[in-house]
Amino acid sequence: MTGLARNLRNNATEAERRLWLHLRASRFERTKFTRQFPIGDFIADFACRSLRLAIELDGGQHADSTTDANRTRIIEAHGYRVLRFWNNEVLENINGVLTVISEKIAIARNERA
């Protein structure tokens, strides 16, 4: 899985690169995120291990995907809350995406307190 995750990091989509600019180096809400993080048999696009948040970005190939719900269930079974965004949401409304992530971070922090 580590090799696959490394390959995915090196071949990130434009939406992944754009969101990573905000999430990297604990810049966003003082929260550490990791890119292409293995969770079970899947690799989440982004994950905050301490708050158990996983962020998935979906392109058009996911529009009719029946496997995404199963993927979400498995990641959730590992104790993560999954946030899903379409690539075009990140590219066209990054502030809205960051607002949702910020709200989920606040909820996760409150639950841990």
C-alpha cells in the first residue's frame, strides 16, 4: 500500500493539489493532515489521524460508482468520519469546501474533549 500511496501523491489531480495547499503543514485550523493515507484496504486522499477525519475527492468517474458507499463504510469501520467532495467543488468553491472541513474539525475536536 505504501508504494501505491507514494505513486498517488506523485500523480495528484489538480483538485488534490489545490486542497493540499490549504491543508499541508498544519496550516488549516492547526490540524495535521496527511496525503494519500492508507486506511484498511483503501487509501484516503487526505486524513487527519488525530481527529479520525478522512477526506475523499471524487472526479466524474465516481458519478455512478456503486463502490464509493462500500469504501466509505469500510473507512468508517476503521473509526474515521468521511467527508466527500467533487473535484469541481474544490476547483470552483474552495472556500465553501474549507468551511465544511472547518466545521467537521470543530465537531471532531468537541467529541474528543
